[in-house]
Amino acid sequence: MRLAALPGHCAQDSLQREQFFQWRKWKAYGTGVAGDLFVHLFSGTHFITGAHGPTRGMATGGLRFWNDGRDVPT
């Protein structure tokens, strides 16, 4: 991986192996599991049912269960 290709806000010299392979766990590299994967669940459901989706949404989360250094809730 070319570290120069990372977004400017990412610490390019501190990329660890775990951060590379499990990038969803850190805000600098992704939006967490929900931000990355839930869209696929909902877009398929909306396609099948013909729905256009909600007009509003709300989510909560926390880092209460996993204590492994991540900064994004699962």
C-alpha cells in the first residue's frame, strides 16, 4: 500500500497491520461497520420492496463492549 495515497488527515507514518486489515475500527480510515455495510442491506431491501427509504434517521453507538483500541463504535 502506498502511504502517500492515504487521505491527508490520516497519520501516514503510524499505519499498523491491524489498521490496514481492519480499517473500519478507526475514524481516520472509515465510518465503522454500520457506515460501511448497512447501506448494502438497506439498498437491497428498498429495491425489493419498492420503498424510497426514510425521510429521517437516528443512530446511537458506543465503545462499551470492545476494548481493543478502536475509536469507532461497532
